[in-house]
Amino acid sequence: MDRLRSIEAFVRVADARSFAEAARRLGVSKAVITTRVQQLEKLVRAPLFHRTTRAVRLSEIGAAFYRECAEVVDHTGHLIDEMRDAKGAPTGVIRVHALPGFATGVFGRQLAEIQERYPGIVIDLVVSDDIVDPVRDGFDVALQIFEPASDTLIARRLFAWRPVFCASPHYLEAHGQPKLPKDLSHHRLGLYSRYPDGDRWVFRRGKQKTAVTLAPHLRSNSVHLLRDYALA
């Protein structure tokens, strides 16, 4: 538990009288703010807010605690501003999760450009095919191809992406080329195992949509293995 972050979250919620507004001001998700306040309440062993569906207000203990915490947050903010002005550039560690298909061969150039511009930043980059929950797993940023698992997370679209079916020329010569989505059921398939819809695929041609549930011969969470499998 980061006590200072929890105290800051508590003060911002008290000021805004809203968890959602406090999250917006701090640039994090509502889930993060809720977790930090709950951790602080557990630490002081008392509820700091009275919550209803329409309002958030300080409890008696929360009101007394707020006066001291507000001073701490205000003093810390001034201190950070002074240090930022003194340093002239952002510093610290940012923890990032990225899928291998995005990081390999693509992300290295951007990393070099970021660190050339901000030499004080250390990037802790975890590359894996896992689908992570940034809040639960402790990441500041997660680069992924799916919609966020929770609407409390903040998403930013970087580029357009769409799945495609690929086959080697040798395979098509030996087994024929499918003409319609339903024809795929007669072919040897390798599918990515982490799609939210599982083995159900939706094909689009103009406004027409065709949904097909496929039976793969290989499932894997590794896009690189699936590429090698298709080439072979």
C-alpha cells in the first residue's frame, strides 16, 4: 500500500465529493481511487465516507482526518512542483505490458526516442501474450488489442486493428482455397486462444455479417507460433 497515494485519493474525493471526479482529476480510473480509499480505511480501522447512490460525504472521523491530510497533500504538491522545476524533466519508473506481436520489431524505435527525450525515465517493459488487468497486476500502461476488461479503466486508441486468416501458398495448392466463411470448417486451423469471443468469428462484407464457430486443430496464446504453424 502506498500511504501517500491513498491519502491523496482520500483528499481528492473529499474535495470533489465524488470518486469519479477525483479519478478524473488524478488521471486514473475510478477503481484505483476506490481501492486506495478502502486501503486507507482499513489502515485507520474506520469508514472515512458515508456513501449513497447520490452523494459522498465525510464521516465524523473522516472530517477530522481530512484537515491533517489536506495539509500533507498540499505540502507534498508544493514540494513536487519545486523538484520538477529543479529537474526540468520527468523522472521515475513506468511499468508497461505489451504483447509480443506489438513489441517485437515495432516498439524498440519508440523506446529509444522516448528515452532520448526523457533520459530520467526508466521503462520496465514486460512482454508476454497474457491479457493483464493493469490495476490488479501493477502496470501503469498495458498495450493490447482488446477492449478493456472493465469500463473503469482509461483506454486510448493508438491505431486500427483487425484479425485476418492467412495460409501459405503451398497449403492452398494442396487443400484448395476457401470461398466462404463456412468453408473454413473443412480446413486445418490455428487460432489465437485469447480472443474474448473464443472460437466464434464474425466476418463482414459491406453491411452483411456472418458468424461462424470454428474448430481449430491448434490453439495458442502465441501469435508467433501461429505464424510459424501457418507457414509450415
